[in-house]
Amino acid sequence: MGFSRGVAVSSERTGQEAAPDATRLLAEGAKAGSEATWLLVGGPNVGKSALFGRLTGRYATVSNFPGTSVEVASGQCAFRGRRAQVADTPGLYAFLSVTEEERVARRAILASSGVIIHVVDASRLERSLPVTLQLLTLGRPLVVACNLVDEARAQGVEPDVGMLADRLGVPVVATVATTGEGVDDLASVAFQAAVPVDGWALPQPFAGVVSKLVCDGRGAASVRALEAELALAGDPEMESLVASSCRERWTEAEAARAAGWDSAEDFAVGLATARRRMAAALLDGVAPAASSRHPERGWRGALERVLLSPWSGVPLALLVVYLAFYEFVGHLAAGRVVEWIERVIFAGWLTPAVRAAARLAIPWPAAQDLLVGPFGLFTLGVRYAVAIVLPIVTSFFLAFALLEDSGYLPRVALLLDRGLKRVGLSGRAVIPLVLGFGCSTMATLVTRTLETKRERIIATLLLALAIPCSAQLGVVLGILSAVPAAAAVWALVILGVFLAVGWLAARLVPGEAPSFFMELPPLRRPQLRNVLLKTGTRVRWYFAEVFPLFLLASLVLWLGDLTGALRSATQALVPVVRLIGLPAEAAPAFLYGFFRRDFGAAGLYDIAARGMLSPAALTTAAVTITLFVPCVAQFLVMKKERGLGVALGVLAVATAVAFTVGGAVGWAMRATGAWA
Amino acid sequence: MSRVTCGTASGCADCPIAAGFCLPESLAALETGRRATVRRLAVAKAGDLRKLLALGLMPGVEVEVERRWPAVVVRIDRASVALDEALAQAVVVSRQRSAVGRQKGAR
């Protein structure tokens, strides 16, 4: 294996020389009339999304949620007069993929035509370098961003990026995404990145087998080479792709593999081991060997033991949940902030002003109602969205981003793995489940990070049924805060339903049992910039998704009110509502719930605020509305991700469970005479 | 798979694998603080193999057990990876002669 290949561009050289080059390249770019495209690739927890934020800055048009990115997000990078389209992919541990998000990342890499920027963790190069070597077999322009060099420096394992660049034959740039160090270098190097002079072949004897499968004769370095390698290593998706596109060669290659290895698994293990050895040889002298380092000691080690031991970890997790969600989101945001915005801004100032303006400007009462009536676009749609939902959702996402950025969530996943196995899930499900307390729609998308179909279905069901989203949670806690005992009953009932339904689903939904495996990222102090970026991105996503639905809901309700359809629909619901012991006035709230869960809960808030519900009725209403059908957006995402059958099934189960359990709670309370 | 435990007074004199290593056993059987080398991945399903490879567990890799409960946590390179007991059972390791790790932590 030779190390020196082609001319390497190391970060030291590019910093100074970038300006004249950029001018030249700008001219070339203008001539070609094309914009550069970059694809960010890398493992989870290496700061890929933070780097994406740095590169794209305020030009970012991030379309989803970094950190738990399950889709390819894209943004624009403008640097010294040049522009590049930057795409961020979900985290990828290895090309032999396990989860759906990894397959999304892999497809994006195989389909890309631009520059690939491989983001690696500077203090754990030996973990990322095998993937770098695989990316090199693509024969595409490649830049390695050696991120988190500040951590490597602190640990005394800072790599020699110049030496690594020389050995790999592609530029390697040292970066710290959180401070912006090296990001300019990375951008200028990426604009100049070319196809590596000499493509990297696979180690023998693997190359001999894989080459039998490379159909288009473009040689070893191509997308086909990687596809062929993965197919031979037993990747189901690649196997069917390659086997169907060139059947004779596939038979031939399989025979060659059978001659040297017992199975596809053997081939995969052999190849992975060979690559790991190559990576170790490449890193010799670049960075101190891993084995020379002892595991983390000091405060980090101590904190780690406290977090991971169930005796201290579980109470601590409960405390975090209490502080972050009950105190911060529930009390502060949903209580004080919402109350202040409602009373001071809307009731005190905005609503009278808009109402007066509407009366002056619009002569028809029906049209006035469309804007400022009981179901008006402003009085209902805008007010619910801005005054009630916005503060709650923002505070939740802020708390979630803090936990996410600190690396705490994987520890919770480890702690809860055994418990979650009882309900058919693995520790991994902690992330969508906790996110579900923010927005169940977003969380349903994130269930893609779960490994098996069975887990995804169970998680989808539990998210729809027993995980209240932050807006709903905030409103429910707001309603129940007057009666703490009612809040306790509500929490126990919802937890009971979660466990019972999960336990049943684990027995009824077919498929293989889940397994838990996860890299634990180092505990890090959350970076304010990162936290704000993530919160901002999620709130923006949420609003883009929710605001139109709020307006649509107002419009439909206004139309229903005008035509009398609303009255009949409400009348139809009244017997059901009465059956579970609620006043007829609560019926509209359930109707609103179809549009958005929080919308329904907010409707209930209005009734409760007028003191129309007894504590027993309050508890019944809160339980029912929490368990009740998912909102329109969540239903649409369920249908998209799981199919119409599963979505309808979840809907039916949720409706039945909501009214049965809600009714039973009300009945039990009245029968025992509790707060009647 | 044989689960011969090592640590006898005679040490690893008759270990057939290599000098300094002991008879193969499962990663799930190692105590906290123990260092070992991965020998083989004895998985039942191809999917499990991909998970172990993604974590960086493959023959020749050195690991140190950091925790056994509620899930197995091992130090590999400079990273900590967690896996449940079922997956850890599939990792065949041979322990290194001397445990240089810290004192036994919580179980």
C-alpha cells in the first residue's frame, strides 16, 4: 500500500492563497454557469450539522431538524464571491447500513455529483477513517473536515492534518464548527477540490471479487465499485440492485466470493477488518495510537458513572424531566408566558385593535366574523398559534436542544433500554418519544431512526396515543394546575395507557425483537449557538407546518358555523361527550382536536377558564383529549411513513381508547365521590 | 461456544489462541474493567453483524468493559459504545492477561 498519491492540499497552504484562486475560480464558475454542490457526510455526533450551520450561515434554508436529521437538508454557502449548494445528510456510522436514516444518507452519497465533505472527529480518527477509505473508492472530489480539533487538542491527541492529507491524497482541513475555526479554509479548499489523482482500490483479495461485478468498465474507482462491494457484503438493498442490473456478473462474483469466504457475512467482516488495518497504518504517526489512552477519568468519568448507574441515573432523569418539562415548559412557558401574552398583548391591545379595524374596513358581518368572530382567522387561528402554542413549543425545543447538545439523551436511552424492551421498543426509541412531547408529528418522522418495522409501528402508535405534544401538554397542565391531585391522576392514567398499550402491542405486532446498540458521544457543555440554531430551525419548521393548519381550521370552523354544519356535528358529539360525564360545551373542543391536538386542548382551556368543569370532569376531559386522535398533520405523516392501513388502524385504536379510558376515569371518580 | 473462565493461578500458559490471551468467551461474560480482544462475531442474524461492525466491533479490536448493567458499555478506540446483552453475547473475545482497568464499578 503506497501512501503518497497526488498533490495534497493541507490547510496551512490554502488559507493565504485562497483569494487569487477564488478569483480565478469565480471566473471559471461564471463561465461554466454552474454552482458548486457539496455534500456533508459523517457519523453522528461529529458536529456535522454545526458545520452545516457555519458554512451556510444566514443563508441557510434548513428544511428539517439538525441533530436528529432524518432527511437531507440543504442550504447555500457564499464565500468570497462564490456560491455553493450545501446538503447535510443524516449520520452514517458505516456504509453497511442498519437504519433507514443511514440508507437515506447512503442514497444521497451514491447519487451525488458534487464535492463530498467527510466530517470526522479529530480525536477518534480511527473510527471514521474506514468510511473515508470507502468514500475514496467512489472516485469523486473529496475533502476531509477534521472537526472538533479543540477536543483533540485538549486530550493531547491533535492529528497532523498535513501528513494525513499527503497520505490520503485529498485535502484535510482542521476545523472547530462551534467556534468557526478553519471553516473558511474548508470552504476555499472545497471550491478547489478535484477528483483524487489516483483512485483508491480495495485491498486484495477483496478487489478481485468486487471487480467481477463492476459492470460499466469504468475501473475500480466508481459508485459501482462501492455498490458492488456492499452487495457482496450482504447488504439487502444493494444486493437486489446489483443482482437485478447485471445477473450473469452477479452469479460469477458470488462464485468468486464463495471460493474465498464461507458467507457474505465472512466477506463483510474480512473487508471491515482489512479497512481498519489500512486506517491504522495511515494514522501511524498522524495521531497517537488509541490504545495508549486510558478511559476518561476525572469529573467526566465520575459524571458518566452517576448518569449511567440506574440507582442515580433514573432519579436524575426524572428530575431533569420535572425541571425541563414541568417547571420550564409547563409552569413558566405554558403558565406565565402564555397568560401574559393572552392578557396583555392580545386581550389588552391586539384583539380590540384588529376588531375595530375589521369593523371599519369590512361592511359585511359574516366577513367580519371570518376575521374576528368566535372562529375568526385572527381571534382563533392567529391567537392560538401565537399566544398559546408558540411560547410552549419554543420553550420545549429549547430544553430539548440543550439536552441533545450535551449528549445526555443517549445516556437516557441506555438507562431505559430494558424498560422499553417490555413495550416492544429499544432504548433508541427514547429520542422520538421525548421529541414527541414537543411535536408528535416531528417525532413520527424521527421514528425512522428506529431499526425494525415493528419498532417503528409501535412507536408511531404510542406517539399518537399516549404521548401528549408540548402544546397539548402545556394547555392540559395549565388546566389541571389548579388541582394538583387531578394532574397526578391524569399523569398516572396516561402512563398506564402507555405501558398497557405498549405491552399489548409488543405481543400483537409481528416482527423480530428489537436490539440496542449505540455509540455514547462524549458529554459536552452545550454550545449556545448550536442550541439556538437547533431551536430556531425546529420552531420555524413547526410554524411552517402548523400555522397554515390553524388558519385552515379557523376557516373550516367559520364555514361550518355559517352553514350550520358545525352545530349538527357538535350535536352529534354531545351524547358521546355527555356519556363520559362532560358538559355539552366541551363537544366543540373535541371537534377542534381533529385539526390540531393543541387546538382542541386550547378550546378546553377556554371552557376551564370560565370555571365550567368540576375537577372530575376536568380530569376526564384532560385524559380524553390527551389520548384522542392525532392531529391532521400527524395523521398525514403517519400515512406517508407507515402507510394508510397503519394510519387508519392507529386512528381507530386512539379514538376507542380515548373515550373508553376517559369515560372510565370519570365514572370511577364519580362512583368514589372524588371531587364530584 | 466454550465459556472457560480464565484467571487461574497458572495463567494462560496453555491458551491455544496466542500468547497473552485466554480462551474465547463472550463479551457479555467479562467483568467491569477487563480488557479483551475481539476474536469472532458469532451472530445469528446478518442484521446483528452490521450493527456490531457499525459500532466498530470486529476481529482484532481491543475493548475494555466499562459497564455491564443496564447495558454493556465498552471502550473501543477512544469511544464508548453501548450494546444490549443479546448483542454482547455474539461477540467472542479473549481476555488479556492483566486487567488494567479501574476497580469494579456498579455491577
